[in-house]
Amino acid sequence: MNRLVTAWLLLPVLGACGEQYSLAAQKSTTLETRPHAACSAGSDLSATARAARGPEADAALVLPIAARSQAPESPASGWCGETAIQEGLLHAGAWTPQRLINRAGRPAHPDLYSSEIPRALERLGVRYAFYSPRSRSYDAFAAWMRAALEAGEPVFAGVKILPTQHPEWGLDHFVLVVGHGPKGFLVNTTWGHRAWVSDTTTPGLSFRNVSYGIRLQGLAHPSDRQPARLSVIDEGPATVKLRIACEGLTAGASYRIERRRSASDKEPLWSETATASGSRVEKELTVEADQPARFCCVLLPGQPASAAASAAPIAATPAYDLVADVARRIDEAKRELGPSSGATVVQDVFVVAAPSAGTARALARSVVKTALDAYFNGRFSRKPARAVSVYLFPSAAPYDAYCRRRWSSACISIYGFYLGEERKIVMNVGPGVGTLTHELVHPIIETDFPDAPEWLNEGIASLYEGFALPKPGEIRGVKNWRYAGLMAALNSPKRRDLVRLPRLFGMSDEVFRGQDEGLNYALARYVCLWLEQRNLLWSFYHGWRDNAASDRTGEEAFKKVVGMTPEEAAPRWERWVRRL
């Protein structure tokens, strides 16, 4: 599974996007949503039905962020999360195609789910803060959103579409909250218009029993760069015309408007000098529609000190404190699991806890420690950048009870899952610990090889679903249940091409997660097992990780370690598979 939502699951709070509802649906109080809470690409709700004067007229505060629609290329499930992020990025000074936003999250589905949103934001360089509820009070959530808006920061939020066809989902759709007023909160619906949303039970969008919110705090910039605000003037399939504006500047001072592709670009791709009129500089520029573009303004040397002072940088993100986070997670485990949870810290970053003592807890804790010791014994080089909680439940009953207590719904997997937004692995170890050793891999690869493709990430993780621990510091994969599907495909004239070794190299994440995902898992796992049995897996992994910038597909690392290309190695790999 992907590194943020894993273990054969879609956590109930992970709801994707709710399909736009029609005026007829409103009248009949029946909202038509696709089975998997899919966004629709557009709205069929008439402008008349949305009030001719516009919903903004009733707002106490509205951020200048225009409502956008989901891209024409979006899948049937829609791109509501992608659209809301795109709107927030424009406010932060970046044009980013929805396709690239989707790709940044590496989703397990065609559209981004809630647990994949943080990964997309991190890879896009967005500074953000999650709403961490102490209770499910709407008033507390509303106060938090109003504070964000008053600070000029939009909120990426989840909503329900009432009446919902999926009561088991924590949310149905994503929106961008851009204003507030007596009617509640003004949101960009991702259907090209705005709507008022509050804690209602009437048909439509609602925050009822939803408290999924992310405060978008802008892009990280060096202190000498003033972030821009972007608005789309005109948009076509090939180009987008943008209005670039920097505000809060000193009148008469000279600034350089700069365009970069990403934050890592030291030099701008384009720049132009402008003199601030009032406290603002503005420029219209046409850019490629399919390419990212980040804009900022830089005060030119020799300007008055007052000008430099007025170009206030974005406040620095507080440094992450691992020790404090670990301590917080230990306290949280005691609150959530009880004082006898006995939280222990493994490898400095994994906070392992269980609700009660017993054989299952002792075994699972032992496996966690033994597996992690092996993972960091010549395999992975870097531990997760932030602490991870690991909750171990001895059976289904306390496991399900925790999910219902924590998220007001049942666990969606009988085995367990990794919730990336909370950096928490929750496991039912009653059926076995194979899923546990699988899930532990994902937060490690997330830091050790952040650009690893899904096939390698899942290949290594699934390798240790079935494992042996021959001695301290060692873990080895063994033959497991995925073998049967692999052999069936190898023996099928119609499907054998899907399980050829060379197919992995250059396989996109979208293809890996596509209609043949199960076979892709099996292929990746047994290529990793083949390499491991030859003591080549970790030389291959390290070689690819350390040279990923020049070896995008991993073929060079494979050839250097194995002594032949993937194509040349394919017959040997297949003979080995058939002899297993």
C-alpha cells in the first residue's frame, strides 16, 4: 500500500470526493453520489439557484481566492482535493497543474484521499497545520477556521454531502474555505462556484460531524523573497495567463519579480524589474499550462531600509522537536489506551504501545524491535524524520473499539493501517504480524528514499509480509500467498506479459496502482525476493537511492549490481520463480 494509507485499506476518514449535486437532487433531497464518493468535473447547479448577487455579499471576510473547477482531464472520480490545493497554491504564489498535484500525493486511487493530502502538500513545498481536535465540537472547529481566515490563510477542509449515501465515511468531498460570516463558512466548492457551509442537517454540503481541516500557511521562501498572489485571467489547454501581484511593499521602491519552477531553483527562469505603485507591484504573464511556476518579489539592493523592513518574510516554521514529539505521543498513548499501555520507544522514533499486557503484546513488541533492528542494519540508512506511534491490539474487539472511539466508525481493515496525517500505525495483531512488518517499511522509505517509485516501496514492504528472522539484525523474505497469482499470470498466454521483470523499470505510480495492481504487487515482491536471495537487494536499493537524480528508472543500478540489464535477467528470474 502507499506510504500514507496502507494495509489493504481506505480509512473511513479518508473519503475522496463527493459528486456535485443537481438542483433537481436538492429539490428531491436525494443526492446522487458515485459509489466511491467521486467528485464530478463540473456543476449543473444553476447560477440562479445559487443567488444572483453572489454568496460573498453576506460574508464578514473573504480571501481573494477565485473558485475553480476540476480540470477537464480529471478522472470520473474527480479531483476535488487537487482543485482545492490548486486554489490555495495560487494564493501562495504558485501555478501548479492539477495533474501534478495529484502525482505529488502518489494516490492509491485516481484522486487524492485525505491521508494522501499531507504528502502532496509536503512534496509541493506547502507549509501547513492540521486541526487537532480535542473533541468533535463544531464550535471549536469553526473557531479554528475563523482564526486561520483572519490571519489570511485559507483552510483545506472535508465536508459531507447530505443526505449521504456513505454514512461510514468521515467525509465525502474536499473544499477550500475562503471566508466566514453569519451563514457559516464560504467555500470554493471545486465546481466553479462558492457556497455557504455550516453544521447543517439539510441537503447540501455540511460540516456535520466533520473536523478535517488543514490550514494552508503558504510556501517556504528565503527571507529576502516576498511571496506573490496569483489570479488566472485566461486559461487554455496550452497556456495560462496569470496576474502576479506582490503587496505590502514600499511605494517607489524597486523590486524584481521572479519566476522559478520549484523552490530548489537557485536562479529564476524569468525575472522583470518593477517599481511599487502604492504598496503593490503587478505583472501579467502567460505561462505553460502543464508546467509549475512559482513567483515572488525581491527587493533590489540599495533600497531604503524602510522598504526592506516592509517586505516582511513569512515567519519561519518552528524547528521540529523529536524528543518533545516522542514525549507527547507517550502521553497520548496513555490517554487513548489507558495507563497500562506501557509505551516504549524503539529506534528513537517509534512509540510502541498496547492497551494491556499479554502474550500478543509481548510478541508484537518483540517483532517490532527485531524487525526495526534488522531494517537499520545495513538496509535503510535514515530513520523516519518524525516520530511514529504504533498501537498494537491483541484482537479484533479492542481494535475495532478504538477506531469507533477515535474516528466514530469501524476500522476498515481487519489487519491494520498506517494513517500518515497522524503518523500512526494501528494494528490488530491477532491474525498475525505480517501486516505490521509491512507497514513499518513505509514511514522509513518515506525518509530514506522519498523519490522511490511505488513498485519499489511496495515491493520491499510486501517482501516482509512473509518473513524469517534467522538471527539478530537479520530479516529475510519467504514465499507467501502472492506467489499463486504470479504463477497463474506466468502460465497465462494473455497475462504473462504483465509479469515480466523489465516491466517494473520505468513503471509509473499510476500504472502500478491501476487495474493490475495485485499482479504488480506480486511482480515487485518476487523481484525483490530474487535479489535478496542473491544478496543483491540492498546493493541495488542503495545504488538507486544514491543516484536517483541520474538513474530515474533504476536500470543502471540494477545492471551494475546484477551484471546484466533487466531484459537480460528476465529469463533467469522466471526460471527461479518456477522452481520456488
